[in-house]
Amino acid sequence: MTRILVIGGGIAGASVAYFLSKLGAQVTVIDAGIHAASSVPSALINPVRGQSGGVDTRALEGMRLTWELLRELEVAGFHVPNGQTGMLRPVPDDKSRARFERNLPPELPHRWLSRGELPVPLPPAWAHALWLPEGGWVDGAAFTRVLLEASGVAVIRGQAASWTAHSAKLREADGPTLPTFHAVIHCGGSIGSGWAGEDRTQRLGTLLTLDRAATDVPLSFGAYLAPSAQGGVLGATYETPAQGWQTPTLPLASLGWLLGKGEALADLSGVNVTGRWTGSRLSGLKTGRGEDGVWHLSGLSSKGFLLGPLLARELAGQIVEAKK
């Protein structure tokens, strides 16, 4: 049997492990349990990105696979809080709408709504609203955890100190002795990239947890409001990109900015903040096998739950095929 080691237990590593196990591989995952970006309480499944309305060439394919995977897990008895509720992208003016329209591929289901068609009320400042019926949200922490549980892989709680194409060493002195593997895959996110000594682009973001959802469907422009398993969330990835991992913080000015963005999207009166999640996302997609023989899947940025499972399935297939 093909023995494979996955370093990192975030959405990238958990997805790779899941698809490898379905292909019959014997998988071991080293997970330090600090994959903050994948532990977000409510992540958007949103094919139309940012304030420019950019659409990744594989966004539709990735979105549909993510929903398919969630249904597959549910049928198998694993519950992951989520909602394919559709998604509303309010747009402030005609110029912004024209920019969005230039980026929208005809095969992506979408519709521009009039005021009378809106599924949730919007403040008057929003001139247009784009409806994405196949969008929605998912509990990132639950999704990641369930993928590992459903895959039945062996999970070692710890930090990989070093690795080669066929082996790895744990930082913990009393950790288990690892066997030789047919392949090693590094799926470290922001923190894992920092541990590996990589000088890659990181960007901090914050999500405030709310005692109730401010809106029944996700809203996004600059920041986003969405339902969650415990109520609702208000979040954004907003800080200036930096090189190398930094300890996540929430400056007071950023808190004020985030709350202002939320109030511009919906009426937040009566909605209470119950906590916060702050993490960093790693940019610069890295996938495939490196010159040293180590495989990689990292740098998904804010598209982890949109493209992560799709890229993981493809990588799992490539690894198993290469070992035949």
C-alpha cells in the first residue's frame, strides 16, 4: 500500500488526506492544530472575489465540488454547518457594476436584482446588487475537522521540524519515530510557511462573531456579513500584506473600520459582538512537486474553501499516479 505523509491539517492538508484515502493510500497527517485561517467560524463560498468582482477561471468548478463534498460528508453521517443560501454582492455605483460585469463569465449563474427582488434589505447607498444563487457559507473549523475524521487517516499532533521527499522529523523530542513514506506533501499555511523559513506574502484579517445573524444570506463588499452555526459573523481580510508570518492582532483603528463596513451593509442595531477570530492568509499558490521531490499545496489565500478541495483532489490523483 502507498504510504503518504501530509504535513499540515488545515483545509489544504485535510482535503488532500481525504482524497488520498479515497484512492486507497495509507495516509498520516502531522497537524500542529494551529491552522487559524482554516478555523474560521463562517467562510464564504463565493466565486466573485473582492471589490473588482474578479472570478477565478476554476471558481465555478471549485464551488460545485465543495458543495458536493459537503453533501457527501452529510450522507456519510458527518455534519458540517453550512448554507447554500445564495450570496448577495451589493455594488455602490454604475462604474463598479460595469467592472463586475466585465469579469462575470456567462456560465456562472448570476442575476442583477432590483430593489423589489432583494432577499434581504440593503441601505439606499447601494446602487446595484448581484445575486449568486450557488454561493453560501460553511463552518471552516468543522469542515476541516470532519474531513480528517471521515478520511480515517492517522493524525500525529505535533510540528514537523524538517522533511524530505520520503521522511520527516518532529520538533518534539519524545515524538514518534516516523517510517519512510512513498511521498511527502507540505500543506502548511501562514504559520507552517513561517516554520519552514519561507518568505511568502501574508495578510491578516479579522472576523467578529455575532450573537445572531445580521442577514439571512451572506452579503459582501469590502467586508462580509454571514450566518454561522452560533449566530452570525462580520469579517474581512484588510491589513496591508506583509512578508513572513506575524502574530495576529486587531488594531483599534481596524476594529472601527470593520464595524463601519458592517453597518454600511446592513442594520446592526440589536446585534451583539460575542468574540473575534483573527488569522493570516498565505498568498502565492504553490502546488505540485518541487525539485526536491516534496509535493506542495499552499498559498490558497482567501480561496481556501472555494478552490482547496478541487486542487487537493487533483494533487491526490497526481501523487497516486506517480507512485504506480
